[in-house]
Amino acid sequence: MPLLVVGISVLILLLLMTRLRLNGFAALLLVAVGVALVQGIPVATIPDVLSEGIGDQIGDTMLTIGLGAMVGRVMGDSGAAQRIAGRLLDAFGPRWVQVAMVVTAMLIGVTMFYEVAFIIIVPIAFTLVRVTGAKLLWVGLPMSIALSTMHSFLPPHPGPTAVAATFHASVGLTLFYGLFIAVPAGALIALTWPRLPFVARLTPSIPKGLVCEREFTEEEMPGLGWSLCVALFPVVLIVAAAVTDMAATGEGPLLNVVAFVGSAPIALLLTLCLAVWAFGPRIGRSLSDVGASCTSAAQAMAMILLVIGAGGAFKNVLVEGGISDYIKDATDGWSISPIVLAWLVAVILRIALGSATVAVVTASGVALPLLAGSGVHPEVMVLAVACGSIAFSHVNDPGFWLFKEYFNLSVIEAIKVRTSYTTVLAVLGLGGVLVGEWVLDVLGV
């Protein structure tokens, strides 16, 4: 049974990494090979399947994470991150630093991928931890939870947008309805989870090489205007591209340029150039000093990228092994509410495959025949599938490894924290979707 294979493979992976202390990159590849053999993938093609999975994952994340880490390190070494962190503290106060993180993450995360927004904001979180002396998860976890919610629940993120196209739903209405679910659910979990005993007991340190340890004087830091300009520059470019893509029809040279500069890698590359020009003199007298700062950030990211790539290989083996097709066939005959079915199929696929995008696309295909004649608003169905896809993030999800490595957690600790909060978010999302459909019916919308 394919689901049994998934369960056993996860248990073996946990054993390799916790009891045998095997490196995450090697452990993921070993388990991926084992699953490929059990699922009947031809031996001669297994290396290609692994390479394809690693390539797809690294291709999506390496430029974003690498350039984002360099931008963050330049901002840290110049004092710009400390300037922004200090202003957030002045505006919200140390007592409300979590609220500051949630507000910042939700505003940026509405249109930006989880990984991109995470890389942009995390230097600020690290600096706040150092300046305030607070625990890393106390500051960083609310940020991650808020970003996870925005990315998984709402268009124009790829999963919900793809499902909206399948259901012929309005992207604008989906975003509008979804905000009433995502904002309160995300804020509730973001402010609750760091206070839970099993989370509060964890005291991870900031990973080496990702943040400047120096504390700057007022005179040494750049002005707030330039600091915010560099920090928000990629946000403006990416948001402008997303809004243009939603509003414009057809193609043209100007639209192509906007899409080009608004892609995450190009936006971050341009931001790095701006950061080096604006803050380089504060780091050192020559470009080699700035280069050393960027090199330090890249070295710190090397193992993180390897582990994320191996997670992509594991995910691809599960997809190529036909597990998504098995789940789709097994759920075709279920006679339950279309909303609940769409959510449940997305949850099962997310657990089995790790990929939220694969989960939502497959779940939408299962639920599409049930939508016709059901009376359910298509926008609500989009949200049902989308919020189901956030559940049970664990070791076959590359985003899990990004979270684990940046917050310097063990595998078990990351499962306790991330797997639990993503699951509760998915359940709250389902409740919000059911209530939303009822409200729309009452209002006669």
C-alpha cells in the first residue's frame, strides 16, 4: 500500500537522523532511493529521478535563498538591519515585538512566496533577537506562521491561483474572502504557538554566519530611509509584477520587463547591487570587504541548500512512484461534502508527497466534478483546497528543512513546532471555509 510506504519511509528517515545522527542530506537521499526501489521505479532511472527532484527544488530556491542571504548579511554588517529592528522596537515596544513580526510578515507575505519573504524578513528577526535578548522562536516563529498562512491560503500564490483557474473562480474574490480567514487564523496561531510549553522550552541559537554579531552605535548605522528602501526594494518589484500580471491582458515589451525585474531572483539580485552601493562603504573600504560578507553568507547557506535539494529528491520519488494517482483513485467514490472532500484530499496528498502545489492541483481535480450542481461557491472551494495543503508539513516538505535549518532545530523539534502549527492552521482554515460558505448563503451572494 503506497501510504504505508510513505509512513515507513518517514520513520526510517527519523531513525537515521535522530538515533544514528546521519547527515540530513545523506539520510534523505538514502530513503529516497529505498522508496524508489519499493515503488518499482526502474533502477536505471532512479538517478535521473533524484537529479530531477534536486534540480527542480534547487532551481526554485537556490538563487532566492543565496541572494537573499547575501542581502541580509550586507544589511546586517552595515547596521541597516539593526536600524530597522530598532525602529520596530520604538514603534511597537519590546512587549509587542511578536505583533510587529506578524504585521510585517502578513503585509509582505500577501504577494510573496514563503521562501522569498522569509529570507527578506529573517535578518530583522535575528537582529531583534540579539538586541532584545528574546528567544529565537519567540520572535521568529510568529513571522514564519504568518508567512505560511499567507502563502498557502491566498492567491496570487501559485497553489491557490492554479486551483482558482481549475474551478473558474474569481482570483480577486478568492483573495477577498480568504483574507477574512487567513488574517485571524494566522494571527491567532502566530501569537499562541510560541507560548505553548513544548515550544517555550526550546532555546535554539541563531545559525552561525547568517547575522552580524556586532552592535552598532547610532552614528555607525545608516539612515532609516535608506535601510527601508533596500529592505522593501524587492517587495515593491515583486508586488508590482504580481499586480500587473493579475490586471493586464495580453503581452508587450513593458509587461515583459515588469515580469523580468519582478521575478524573485532578479529582484533580489538588483537589491544586492543596491545594498552594496548604498551600504558597502560602511562595511569596508573596498569591494573585497563586501565580498567577504557575501561569501560568509553563502558558506552558511551551503548545507541548507543541500538538505532542501535532497528533500526535493524525496518528494519527486514519491510523485514518480504514483502515490498521488493512488490517492486520487481511492477518493473518487467518497460521498461527503465537496468542501470537506476537497480539503481532506489536499491534506492526504500533502502528508504523502510534501508538495503543497502537487496537493492542491490533484485535490482540485478530484473535487471538480463535485462542484457542478453542488451550489458551493467556487472561491470557497479554492480556499478549502488551499488551506488543506498547509497541513502536516514534515520531512518530505522542502520548506520544513528551510524552517529547521534557519531556526537551528533538530528534526524532532522541527516536527513538534512546524508540523503542529501547520496542521492546526489547516483545521482552522476548514472551519473558516465552512462558516464562510454559510455566511455567503445567508447573505444570498
